[in-house]
Amino acid sequence: MLVKPEEQLKIIMKGVQEVVNEEELLAKLEKSYQLQTPLTIKLGLDPSAPDIHVGHAVVLRKIKQMQDLGHRVVIIIGDFTGRIGDPTGKAKGRVALSDEQVKVNAKTYFEQIFKVLDSEKTTVRFNSEWLSKLTFEEVIKLAATTSVARILERDDFQKRYENQVPIGIHEFFYPLMQAYDSVEIEADIELGGTDQTFNILMGRTLQKHWGLEKQIAIFMPLLEGLDGVEKMSKSLGNYIGVNESAEVMFKKVMEVPDNLIIKYFELATDEHPNEIETIKKRLEKGVNPRDIKLELAKIITNLYWGEEETNKAIAYFETAFRKKEIPDDIPELLIEVGTDTMEAIIPQLINKGLVKSKSEFLRLVRQNGVKLNKEKITEDDLGRILQNNEVLQVGKKRFLRFIK
């Protein structure tokens, strides 16, 4: 049973950066409610980068909210378009993916997206089902639906053209093929990040050309990472991975800058807009942002790991970072008892990710940022022989236990 259109609209519009257009969206929701017929929600995935973090999941969370409202979700894996590679935001052409690469990446995608979406209520399609069957005549007709001038409106193509960077004619077909997906499944709504604006709006153009009702285009903002400045990115190290352990995820959410707490509630959780308004008012009244962030960390971790793992993560965080005690479940490093010194195992600390370099480790020692068995060490201690079951702490949050 679909809920009333006004309530649906409130939930759908939470955190949205832009919608084309809201009036048409409400009309679709009203018609859907009257007929008690779900809308078809489309998300296209180019299986070229299968590692998903919370920033990528912003669109998936919005789709999950619409799925919970009773609508039909269709995920389109761009196995055919992936052979071209999405040129969006690229300074030069993309290397095409092989069929084998597409299959491997798609499998990884499924494992991650179904941490967000309900697999039993999600239809997965591969666009090779229809794109590979188009005749050359049909491809020519598809190309005739738009002009070169329109394609060159894309910033990436425009810059490459002006800088005399080659653009393959086949790259012009990428937005047309992605848009044709919307024609094939008769999408009512398509979602994407703001970097997909051109491709998604092209879907509206083609649907109109084919005499179909135009899809609503919903664009979600890019989510800043833990540095609070750059968009979340694995390469920048400011990300929260959906496959990271509950303990790591919880701890990372606690590192979200205070000024982004509400944005994370809007984009990284499924909380109702009314609840988020209450949280805003609590912050305005002076509630400690750390307390609100604790709630945020619980909610986000629970979304991906469930209640049991979340409770373990809370206990770990309380022990390691609030009570300043040594947690039980920490990484271990095999050492030669009676031989290895602190200085000798620095390369292994780098491999374990406790420090980035020897110079960083030595700097932290000088700044009293390294402890052995809860006691601060100095440079004079670097030659000390390590013993079994001793615990090293680097900074506030990194622990390692030595074992023989």
C-alpha cells in the first residue's frame, strides 16, 4: 500500500540537490497513489570501479527510501556501455573494459549494493540485453535524436575539443546509450550524482522522442569526506567504506566534522526529515555535537552491519577511545622475542598501516604520541628489546599487540 503523495515527496526530497522537475514528480506520485501502481526507479552503474564507500551510497540510500515507499527499483549494469567507458569528467578517452572485467566488477557491485537495497525487491538488468541487439540502422536513428552541438555542451567534451585532445566518435554514443536504457525500461525516475546531469537529462530527451512520459531526474549532492573539504574518495583517504569492519566504520563516523553532521544525517542515513529537523534544533540549543555524532555513528553502522556488530563497535570505541584502555580485539604482530627492538620493527609498523613512514613514527615519539603498555616512550627507548604480549599505541586510536 503506497502512502500519500505529500508524505512520499517529503521523504524523496530529503537531501536532494536538484530535481527536474518537482511538479512532474508530484504528478507521478499522485497518479501512482491513485492507481496503487509503483513507479519504476532507475539507477545505472558503470562497472569500472566496484569499491563502494558511503559517498557512493548516497544515491543508493535515496533509492532504498523509495523502495521502502513501495516503488520498483531497476539497477542497470552498463556491461555494454562499459565497453566504451563513461567519459564524464575525463580529460581523455577511457580504456574499454573487457567482458571478463565487467563480470568481475558487477559481482563485486552486487555484494555491496545489496548491503543497502533489498535484493528481493530489486531487478538487475544488463544493458547488453537490448543495446547489443540494435541494428546499424537503429543506431543511426538513435544518433539522429541529438546534435553534435548538444553533445559538446558537456564540459568534459568541450574542454577536450578546445584543448585539441582527441574525442572518439564512439564516446558521443555513451550518453545516448545510457539514455536509451531509460526508454527500454520506461523509467519514471532516474537518480545520479550531480556529475551525471547531462546523461540523465538525455534520458528525458529520448523518452520524449519515443513518445513516452519523461522520467524525473533526481540529482544527489556529492558528500564531503572526513577531511570536511574534498568529496569522499578512497584515493584521498577520507572515506568510509561500506565493507570496512563495524569498529572501523563507527570510529570513522565519529571523525566527521561537526559542521557536516546534518548533511551526513540527510545523505548517509534513512532517518525521516522530521527527525532530522529535531536533531537540528537540538544542536541549535547547544547539545554537544559529540553526543549527536554518537547517534549518527550508531545509525550508519547499524545500516550496514546490524545491531549485534554495532554494539560490539560501540564497546570497542568506548574502551579504546573514551576510557583510554587497551581493547581486547586488536591487530597482532609476530616478533622475535629477545631480538626485535622497537626501531627494528618500524618497517612492519608501516606495512600494518600504523604509520606512513619512519619519519612520521619518530616525530610521534618526540611528540609523546607513542606508548608501550600505556607508558610514553622516548627516542632512548627505541633500542629496547620487545617482549611477548606487549601493546603498542600510536596516537589515540591505533593499537598493535606483539606476539611471539
